Amino acid sequence: MAPIELPRVVVAGLAGDSGKTLVSLGLARAMRSDNLEVAPFKKGPDFIDAAWLGAASGRPGRNLDTFLMPEQAILDSVARAGEWADVAVVEGNRGLFDGMDSWGTHSTAQLSRLLEAPVVLVVDCTKSTRTVAAQVMGCQVMDPDVEIAGVILNRVGTSRQESVIRQAVTGACGLPVLGAIRRLEGEFLPSRHLGLVTAMEHPRAQEALERVAAAVHRYVDIEAVLEIARRAPGLEGDIPPVKTGVAKRVRIGVLKDAAFSFYYPENIEALEQAGAELVTLSPLNDDDIPGIDALYAGGGFPEVYAARLSANRRFCDRLAEMIAGGLPVWAECGGLMYLSRALSTDGVTYHMVGALPVVVEQTERPQGHGYVQASVDRDNPFFEAGTKLRGHEFHYSCLEGMDPGLKTALSLRRGEGLGGGRDGIVANQVLAAYTHLHALGAPQWAESLVRAAVEFKQRHSGARDYLAPEIRTGNGQKRGGLRKRVELLVRERRIDELEAVVAAEPRAVRHLVSLSYQPDEDVRLAAAQGIARAARYHRKLVQSIVRRLIWAMNDESGTNAETAPAVLLAIAGEDPELLLPMLPDIIRLAGDRGLHDGLSRTLRIVKDSCPGKIGESLSRALNRRFSKGEPHGVGSAV
């Protein structure tokens, strides 16, 4: 295949916070303003800078990382841009030669050599003159195979300082000074604990980018930078044809809003290429979740939005129901935090989704930062044992008192993860890790998530017919909507059909609970039967609902005096063991006059259904509870 012509330049620095991001964003935006198509890239795994580059150029910002992905995948990613872009701008990270070790492995310099891309070096000139030339010369000598093609001075204080540095760099290093950016007033791009405030959250992102572009236009010779980029030789990359007309086999939800924005474009594209239709969901703003077959919960800043996330109980509870019903979920970092029982930050604890048996604490210092090497060594919904994974982590949170019995799937050779050399919590069909994966380095990831979604869809396919947009009543009339369908089946006591609906759609259980409060006794009993049948498919969900019903029986309003005993009695007839964890509360409440009849029958069924020592232990507990002559005792009933 003929080499691909794509002008390209790497914007590197001597250290972090040297001005690379300012220059990269300014170049991308200024070139775009000059009607050039810019392909933006970020060296390393950083989500935030890549997203800002995307906002500046109007194209998705992509990451290039020699640790996370094979070299050929990097070349192919850049080569694809050659089909449409006029120039590629690659922002480096940290210092030019900074990598994983003293040899600078996986550094920006290594990436520039791979891409055969010339480097423009951005140097912070604060309180320096000729020493800047010494630093630049050191970079030239350090690795002659890295082409340092020009220098941009940043944070220049005076005209005299600029003149001295220009002469020193030109004379000693033989390099052109492409620009000298003065100290800029104000904060163009505010930052916080994980880096810059994200482009999605910045209230005036476009205005900030225009200010950055204006500064670069004023102080940098953009045409000279383009001339350097055009010196890059043809790129030996492959452009595999993009699949078109891929059949959408499943629907996968993606959490995407100000709280969750850490997604690599390649991960999204890989899911689509594997046959997924992606559905964007906002835990901050949505109050319901449409029918999906799996969920991708990426990272972000749930700690910043903890109060709002916790307050949206409808979304949290709906997601908890779906996960209890077996929904496959891949969660990374912020997604893990959101799925936990609770998130503690700034001295306040906020209830989250509750799908993971952990509480997460936000701390003031990083708990994990860097590359991750992991091996899959235990059962999980997505990867086979023995699979090797590479990723990265950056989090200020940790688990509060990690339970030694917590189920995890990843053994870490490198990285912190959950702590103790482990990562990847497994709960139901969820795998939640602090480790972020990139699809170019883990090509099996997208296929595994889509495969799990297909299996979930197939498990429920037998009941999908009952979830058609319309359902006919006994007299042939049509009615639509899940709530109406559930109500119709309850009122007509079509319990087998009702079972099919709740099997396929856990959300139906909520409607059954509301129907179990109806004054019509037949409706209450049919709804209770439906809840009991739902336990066959969504055991944890029904168990949590039963706990709420039992707790509500303490309410002096008495609204559950009829409802809860009927539901418990129906469940006892279907699956008495499901009630065993709640028996102490049921026994205590059975002494209440209004609850006595229903609960005493429930207890009798549970006792008679439990074999051996469990039944004997229950009998002894009942005898102790009601041997003191409390009113309305149930001793004789059980």
C-alpha cells in the first residue's frame, strides 16, 4: 500500500504545565478558523485533554499510547485521518522524554519516532534566558532520532527577555523560534483534581477556545508550524475499510452527561461495529431508562455531582432493578462509584444505585494513577480466565473497608485498582473496575460486551411477545404502555402472561407494587401473585421490595396493613426461602392486630416449607417470641 500523505506535528514540552495544551488547542482552533481540517490527537490515556482538542477542532480527539495499544494500531489510527485531514496535531504529555522508566519507555519522544513526526518544543521561560537554549540543546542531544524542528517560547515577560532567548536558541541550537507567547492575563482553562475542567462542563468552552486561538494567532507563526508539519514523510499505515450496514443486534446504554464523559471514541465505534445501537442516558437529567440489553458506565466526576445523582432516585432505582434482573454492565472508575451503595465526599454520604456491595470514599490525594497490567483470573460476565489486559487508572477515591470476601475478577501485576492487587468487582452481571480499557488495545472488549447483551436479550426473548407495543383486552380493544399492560393482566388475573411480562421487564414489578395498594382485594391478590412470580427472575429486586414493604409496615399510617401481608403470603407460597432474611422483622410485626392474620399464615407456610434445622430454629424463635402472652400472639397459628 502506498504511504499516506498527512502533514503532522507533535507539540511537546520539557515538563507538565509548560503550555503544551494551550499551544495545541490554539493551533487546532486557529487552523480550523483558517478552513483547515485538523485531526487532533493526545499522547497518553488522558480523556480530558483529548476532549478539549476535539472541541477545538470539531473532530473527535483521539488518544495515541504505545503502552495501551500496538504500534500498528497507532499508525492505522493516524493513517485513517489522512483520508480527510489537512494536518494532524499531536499533543504530547509531561516532558518529551518522560516515560515509564529511566529510558523513557512509552514517552512522547517514542511516539514521535514511531509517527516520524517533527516536534515543536514548548518551553516555559519564566525567569530564564540563555538556559532555555541549554534545555533545548539537551533534548537535541538526548536522542538525535527525534526531530526537534522548532521552539515556541511560553510565559515570556518582556521584549528584552524574548530577544535574548531567541538569539540564544537560534545561535546555539540552530532552530527557529516559531513564537513567543506572553504571560496571559486570567485563567483560560480552569483545572481541578483530575486536570482541566472538562469541555462538556465548561460554561463558556467555545469562548475559552476562541481566546486561546486568538493568543496563538497573535504570538505564533502558524504558517511556519504548518511548513514543519508538511516535512513529515508518508505514513506507513493501513486503512481497513469501515464496516457499513452493520446489523444492530442489541441496544447498549451509555451514561453520558457532565458527570460521565470519559469515553474513548474508538470504544464507542467498536461497540457500533460489533452490532450495538447506542442509547445515551443521563443519570443527572433522565428519570427513566428505555429498554436496553447492556450498559456502558464510563468514568467522569460523580463526586462533583454526587448530590444530584443521589437525588435522582427514579433513575437510580430503575437502574438497580435492571441490574438485579441480570442486565450486563461494564463500569469504569466513575461508573463503579455510581453503582456503589454510597459515595462519601466532603464529609457527606450520598446514596447511589446500590448495585455493588461497597461504599466509596472520595479522598484528597490520588489513590491510583498510572498504567495497569491485569490478568483475568476469576469468573466474570465478559472475559475468559487467562486474558491479559492493559489499561490505566487515575482516581482520588477508594473503597471504605474493602471486604475480603468481595468478588473480583482481575489480578494486578501493575497498578493500584481496588487495593491488595485486585480490581474488577463482579456482582450479578456487572464488572466494575477502576481500570480504563482502550478498544485498540483490548479488541475483544467490545465483542464481549455485545455478546453479553445478545445473551441477555435471548434470555428474555421468550417473553418479548408480551411486550409488544399493544395488547388486546378481553373484548378485543387495544391498550398500550407497560403500566396499562400490567394493570390489564392483573385485573383480568392473567397470571401466566403477567409472569412473562415481569420476566422480560423488571420495571413491571414497580407497577405491581403500586397495584398491590388498590382497595379491590382481587387486584391486590393478583398483584401480590405477580410480585411473587417475579422473584423467579429478579430475586434480589423482589427481596429489596419486600424489605421496603416490611419497613413500611412500621408506618403509623397503616397503608400497608392489607398490602404487605398479602404480598408476603403470596411469596411464601411461591418461594418461602426468599423471606428467611426478613423473618425477625416479620415475627415482630406479626403481634400487631392489623397484621396478625396475614403474617401468621405467612410464618406458618415458611416454617412448614423449611426443612430440618431451619424449621426447628424458626419454631423455637416463634415460641420464645409468643410465650410471654403478647396480645394477638401467633403461637397457635404456627
